[in-house]
Amino acid sequence: MGDLSPNFSRHEFSCSAKRCDKCLSPAMDARLIDLLEQFRAATGGKPIRPGSGYRCPWFNGRAGGSFLSQHQYSKAVDFAYPDGLSPRDCLEIAKEVGFTGIGLYSTYMHVDVRDGEVVIWDER
């Protein structure tokens, strides 16, 4: 049971740098958490394990993130594809539930709740 939602806890989204209070206890965007719960439900309840949530500007730079990365604004998360689902399956679910940023990579996907039009990229 999580402290942000039924399936997600704040610590899962902490910055890997752990340099400051915000790194350790990020205030994640409520829309992101809500859509992650919807994504999980759409997969039949398959667990989602956040790999990279909030990133402070220092760590975002070290990780090679964009200057305007949504991770810096607590609006993004990367996670491994849930067991038994292909990147294509995950893309369709992410679009269906309403993520506005969706990136596909070889072993994980990025989703975010950026403002504006939907942006989809494939780096596989």
C-alpha cells in the first residue's frame, strides 16, 4: 500500500542523487500518479516499478536528461515494461489512459504529464 496512491509510494520516485530534501521526498504531480494507477489497472494489475521519477537538476544533467526534462518537475517516470507486455502494448495503454509524453526504449518506457500536445518517441 502506498502513501501517494493505492500502489505507489513517495520513496519510489525519489531522486537517485539524494542530495537534498526534495530529492528524498519529491512532491509528485497528482495527474502522473493517477494515470499510473489507470495504466496499472489497464494491464490487469501488473506491477509497475518506477526506475527514475523525480530528478534534481544536478542529477538530471548527470543522467543525460534534457534541460527541460519533465523529471525535474515531478511530472515523469521511467519504468520497465510490465511482464508479458510488449512496448507496443504499453504504448497503446499509455495513449489510452492519457499520458502526454511517451517514450519507448529497449528495456523501459518513459511517461509524463507535460502540458500541450501529445509527444511520442521511439528510441529502441
